[in-house]
Amino acid sequence: MSPKSFTTLSLLTAAAVIAALVMIVSGRNDGPVAGAGDAAIPGLLQKANDVAAMSIEHAGGTITLSNGEDGWTVKEQHGYAARTIKVKRSILGLAQLILKEPKTRLKKKFAKLELRDTSAQGAQSKRVRLYDKAGQLIGDIIVGKGRPGLAGTTGGGLYIRNPGEDQTWLAAGQAQGSVDLSKKVIDWLERKIVHVDSQRVKRAVLKHPDGETLEVVKATKEESLFALNDIPADKKLISAMEPTTIGKALSNLVLDDVKKEADTKPFDAAKTITAEFFTFDGLTVRVRLTERDGGSWIKLDASGDHADAKAISKRTRGWVYRIADYTASTFTRRMNDLVEAKAAPKK
């Protein structure tokens, strides 16, 4: 062997050794790894419709979602209704995850991928367990941080690890944002309390505990603006839109929090505003609002000769809702908030 060939061989050997050392130190294996191309949660895609419960465990607690007679509910929120479409999308998203690329096996690097055990102090990971109706475990996986813009995908990637294993993976699914495993309970709640399109509303009446009453009306469904009744003779509307804001108060009314009525103190009548909404098709919705614990809380019920009355009452009976202060301000309007003095006539 010539000196030149020997030198070349030595350099190649040294390069190979260095590459091997890099792989060992990084905890990566760039060679074929069993599992690449497999489902991240084997069998879940075939059993996705059988999932009857899902728990999301994280360092700050657990969110438990269950599917029963009343549909999907959130255990940690007293069994209140969950956002069904979000739950189903999350289950399907997990079922469609495919193992794309093996990553580190070094525990000291798990934190960077947010894949430490959820019991570790400061862990950012989420451990997701899925069960069937019999309570049998269908899937169990630790989910870490996302990797947006992963080549060859529409939704980016997601770092995952199987509990009890050191091998981490970059996985990818089919739909962007489908695996949205929020750690906030409110993100899993069905936030819409009620939706009554303002076109249906004929009249709305706000009754303050001191006796003041405010009424907005419109004559036909086709009208887009509500009129304010009983404006004092020396006053005029500040804005033609303000009465309409009241008429639209039940359009996509959403919650910020919810509690069982049985677990709260009764509303004090002397501090409670009552708002009633009457529709052209026979539905009446009553909202009672009070301020407590630094927030605006409401109770809601429905009546009248309309199918929606029964559905609304069934959904809201026994619950007390916290709504945004901005939303609550619509129900607290008084005459002086909507009118101003007319300009004095010119002499």
C-alpha cells in the first residue's frame, strides 16, 4: 500500500470513528430503527370510534374527558359538556400519527423536546391515555413539543415517546393542528352557552333591582336595528347601534367558567339584573346576572312554545356561568348609558 493510500484510509477510518462517537454522544441512531413508518399508537386508528375516555396528564394536573349518555364531558369541570369536535379531532389526530424519524435516547435531552415524565418537576410534557367503554387501555403516549414546517407534511411534526422507553420520535399526522392537547380545562369545554340569532329577537327587556327597566324592540324580523322605547322627551340616542347591541346579547353567548348551581350561593335578588328576550317564533329566554367573586355570573333558562326552549333549559339547568365583563356590560345598560341631552334649539 502506498503512503498516499495509507493516509487516505487512515483519514476515512478516523472520520468513521468520529461519526460513531457523535452518534453515541447525541443518543441518536441514524441507521435503520425498528418502528419507523409505524403508527405512533398501534391499533388506535382502527379503534378510534371505540374511545370512550381520554385523559391528559401534565405536571399541573389531569384533564379527564368521558363519553356517556350526554356526550363528551369534562370530569374536572363537574361533568360539564366538552367541545365534542375538539375531542374527536384530537383522537383522530393521535390515531393518524406516524413515526417519521427516531430522535435522542438520552434522558438529559428529553426536556428540550418536552418529553420528560409528567411527574418530573417543571415537565412540559403531556401523557395521553385512551380507554374503551370497558375501561381497557387503548393507547398510552407521551406528547412533547410540536415541530412546525416539517417537510412532507401539511401540519408539521410532533415529538413523542412511549412511557417507560427512552427512544424518542418525531411523528407526523395528516391534518394541521389536529392534535391540540391543551393543558387548560376551559379549552376543552363547550363554551357556547346559547345562540339566539338577533333576527329572531322581537323584544328585549332589562330589569334592574332598583326598578329601572330598559326595553328595545323591532317590528319585523327583517329589520336589523332595534329601537329603544320610552326615551325621555329631552333626550336622544347617543348611538343608533346601542339598542341593537342589547338585542344581539344572546348571539353566541359564551362562558369563561362554569359551576354547578348547587355548589354556589343563591343569587341575591337585590343585586341581580334580569334580562328577558322574546322571539317572533315564541321562544323566551331569561338571563339573571349578578356580580360576585370579582366576576359576572349568570343563570339562564328558557320557556315558550318552541322546541328550542326545552333544549336550552336542558343544557343550562343547574349551571351558573361566568361571562366576560365586556359581555356582561350589555346586560347592565341603563337609560343614561344610551341617551344624552338634546341640543338646545338655536335662537
